[in-house]
Amino acid sequence: MGCCGNNRAALAQPSQAKPLGSGDGTSRQATKRPAAEAVHFQYLGKTALSVRGMFSRRIYRFAASMAVLEVEGRDAPGLAAVPLLKRVSAPDC
């Protein structure tokens, strides 16, 4: 009585989809993001501090008070939210 036999037959047919990269303009090439410029942060606390970058997943270790580290630009907004970290233009020598 039902018509489900036709649906099953349609599912059994091989797909007509073209593979990606077949020259039809639908291929996607892996694109790498350009490296974000590095920025510097200075630690104003009294003890050591470790912070993980939100994007790079890198751990930035500020070993002592007034330590300055170079930070990947993509991680900068997250580190700027840490109360004892201050963005600086260049490391103090």
C-alpha cells in the first residue's frame, strides 16, 4: 500500500555529487592566516603569573614583577583582560 519501496530504491542509487576540486569552482584550498603581529605585555603583580593564550593555546609565563613578554597578536585581547597585565609598546631594557 505504501510507497516506501521507491524511497529505498532511490537511496540505493549511487550519488551524483562531484568530488571537491573537480574543476567546477567549488574546491576549497587550505588558507593560512597571516601571522598576527606580536605585542608586548608587562606584568605588574608581585608573584609569578602564567596565562594561556586564547587562540594560540600558548602558555605565557611572567616569572617576576615587571616582566615583559612578547605575545602573539591574536592572544592580545584576552591578555588585556587580565587585571595585572599592561600592554606596552616595547620591552624596557
